[in-house]
Amino acid sequence: MPQTLELGPLLIHTDWIIAAVSAVLAYFIFFFHFFSSERKTYGPVVSTGLLAFFVIFQFSTLLMHPTAAFRDPLAMIAFPGGAAEWILSGIIIISIIFFQGRKHGFSIQTGLVRLAGCYMLTTFFYLFFSRVVGFEDQVGSVIYMTVHVLAFWGLVYLRSLSKLTTVVFFYGIASGVLHLYYPIETYFVFLPASFFFVIAGLSLIGLVTAFLYERKRSR
């Protein structure tokens, strides 16, 4: 399958089509099967978060490359972003959910967990469809799909914060080790293994802090 499709004057990246189909499919499975009761509360949060991620990721190239963007902004918008743009988009989306939660009174923790769960399922479908069309054919993508499915089930069925943080910790470790041996495109970009190890490290800090807090309170 070609990397790009021409629709008249428009040049559309095929991976954007795969990403859009994956996100829509994951959203409907997530909020029409697993969390149908939360569809009106957290459904808009997750759908807005995923859509905003796509938009911010693409337009963030203007911020990361201001000189080139000043010369030809339209070309920079069409140019796919990299790992820095991806991470920046993720930080912005988390910040948006945090402030929206404070403003509208919904649980920020639940909103982030639902967004993370939907992201895991979306990435699974993205890797699966990428294999179907021939973009990814290495064994690492199968392992990586398995990691995302396991993380998805953990985020869906576990409730306590410590268990959810443990899921994120093992996801970070597994993904980081996997990226050391099988660098795989993760939702448009090749993220460095260090990014996942940072996620694991932050999760471990959270687990240790929660343990020490509970121990101190029990005394």
C-alpha cells in the first residue's frame, strides 16, 4: 500500500487514515462496550483528547521549527512531526484534561486513566492495521501489540491507584526494553526507549511515595 494517497490537490498520509480508523474503532469499543455508563461524562474528554493530540502534533512542527515555518508554514504543517512534537502534544493534552477536570468537576484521575486505556487500544489497532497493509512486519510489532493489550486490560479492570500505577510501570519497562531491540513506529513516530523508561521511573516514584504515605498514616 502506498505511503500517501492523492485526492485531487490533497496529499494524505496513509498512516493518518490508519490512525483515524484505529481511534474511532477504539473509542466505540471503549465507551459502547466497556464504559457505556461513562459515555456522556468521559467520552467527550477522551474523544477531544485524541482529536486534539492529532491536531497539536501536526501543528507543533511550527513551534519546533520556527525558522522553517516562517519561510513556508503550509509545508511545515504537511510535514510529519517527530518524537519531540509527539511528547509535547502528550504533555499539552494531559494539561488540558487536568484543567478541564478542575473546571467541570470530574475526576482527573479517571479521565487520565480512560484516556490512557483508549490510547492503548488505539495503538494496538494502529499496529495491527499497519501490519495488514504491510507497513510493519517485524516480530517486535506483535510483541508490542501484546504489551498494549495487556496494559489495556489492566487499565480497564483494575481500580485502585496503586494497581493502575503498577500497570503503567510495567508498560514503561516492557516498552522501553522492546524499543532497545525492536525500534517500532509508535503512532507516527519512533519514540526513544528512554521515554518509556522515564514513564516507568515516574510510576515507580509514585508507588514508593504512596507506600511511604500509607505506612506513615498507619502509624
